[in-house]
Amino acid sequence: MDSKKYIGMDVHKESISIAVMNGAGKIGMECVIETKASTILQFIDGLRGDVHVTFEEGTSAAWLYDLLKPHVTKLVVCDPRKNASMREGNQSDKIDARRLAELLRLNHLSPVYHGEHGLRSLKELVRSYLTITKDLVRVMTRVKAIYRSWAIPCTGKQVYAPRHRTEWIGKIGEPGVRRRAEFYYQLDALRTVRQEVRRELLAEAKKHQAWKLLCQIPSIGPIRAAVLLGILQTPHRFRTNRQLWSYSGFGIETHSSADHRSVDGQLKRAKKQSSIRGLNRNCNHDLKNLFKGAAIVASSKPGPFQEFYTVLLTKGIRPEMARLTLARKIATIVLIVWKRGACFDAQHLKPQTA
């Protein structure tokens, strides 16, 4: 008799709707419990057999993953963007839990990677650093928007400097607009917090041996190396470099149709090229920005990467496509260095590692 139980959880801030399905696809139990650790564990401990659990990636996913992982046979945190059937027909917490259990039983879920608990602190510090950096950029954009709305030229970084602040605020004559210049206080506060998080991030990253190896790669400095550790956590998630390219947003999407035709009564594959639709959009955007930034820096500073970039330009490749190739090359080298535990070598730039 099949003792497996497939549990779908529709997780919310205050409640979790649960559906328990057996191997034959029959619902054996449905309930709603509070989103509390003790209540969730009490429910799981009351089940017998092999317990397989799934829930969608969300705000509470990391906490719930760490809570349930030691207590279940299999745990899948699924990608809600790839659960097309969840958006069809009627929707409710009860229906969603049932559908998740059914998709888990059929093995039709796309899992989202959740790393080991040992890197949790670094991951949270990276998330804090990236969030504060985005907030800082947003405030800087708002500061410049004030001056642009009054046709006051504000190119460069002088507009943000504390020593020139009185001069810049004095250029605004309208009292109501000057009140909006209080964005400067937010700017100062975010800069202070960002520096503190930056120090904590580097201190935590230095505890990992891989950080020292990644820092040796040109254009991958201490901060980028720490962010790579926090986002990827382990290089063994990716069997090939192309999987890392897709995760970083550098994979190419191709579409084709009518791939076969009848020739002399037999079906043969048509000799036509697939249409290229650009780079894949379903990716980790923070990781994409990291590799793009590294490629821009590497192409402008003397070194092996700049030489590689120059060779691409001499072959007639457009600059934007050359930077894309360089970003892929950097991602590939990161994977090689991290997986092998080896130091950076310019030989990695040979065509066979592209």
C-alpha cells in the first residue's frame, strides 16, 4: 500500500489552507491552521508515512522551508509564475491547496532553490544590502528630479555632496519645492545604513573560502563576490554554464514551428532556423545586473578581459553584443573557479570555456 501523502499548502500571513492527498489522487484531509511554528509542526507530526509538502515561493517561504525541512520526506518550494493551471477557473485558498497537492503528486512543479542553513546569514545580509542600495538610488533620482522640474542643470554627483548642499537648496526659490528637498535627509540616513550593512556583509563573506577565490577574478571585487555567494550559495546548482546563463538572464529564447515536413512519404526535419526572440526574461535580475556591471568595468580597465573584449570588437561584433559575450564569459569563469576551488587563470578566456 502506498504510504505517501502529498500536502499542498496555500500560505498566508495569518492562516494556511492545507490539502492532504494520497497516491491515488484522493483528498484525505483538508483543514485551515494558524501560521505559527508550533501549530504547523504539530500538524506535520500527526501524519504517518512519507510526507511530501509543497507551497509557493513568497514572503514566508524561507522561514517555512527551514521549519519543515527536517520533518518531511520531500519539500518543494515551487515557482508561482510557472503554475499556469493555478490561475484557471475558480480560485480560493481551499482550491489552491488542492491544486498544489495534485501538481506535487504528478511531479509538475518547478522548484525554487533554497540553500543550506549555513549561508542564511550571508543571504539575508546580501538581501539587505541590495534593498538599501535600490532605496538609495531611488532617493538620488528624486533629488535630481526636483532640479530638473525647474530646468536647473544638475549633472554629475555634486548635487549630492553635503558640502554643496546649501548652495543647491538656495537655487530653489519656491518654498513648497524646498520642502521636497528634505529628500537629502533620507539620502544621508540611507548612506549611513548602507555603510554599516556593507561592513557586516564583508565580515560575514570573509568566513567563506570561496569568497577569496572569487575576489581574484578581475572586475569581481569584494562586494560582488559577497553578493554572488549570497545569491547563488553553491555552484553545484548548475550542471553547465548555460544553466547559469539562463538563471542570470543571458540565455537566448528561440521559437520554432512546423519543424518537420513530408519528403517522399517520410517525415524529415525541416532545414530552417529557429527565430531568436531575445534573452530570457525569467531570471534573477540582481544577478544579471551584477554580471552586466562587471562586464562594463572589465571592458574599460586594462587586463585580460579588456583584451578579450577588444578582440570581439575587431571581429566586427557590435559593442553591446561584445559586452553580452563578456558577461557570459565572466559568469562561466565564476562557475569554473568556484566549482574547482582553483585560482583565476587567464587561460579560462580560451574559446573552449566560452
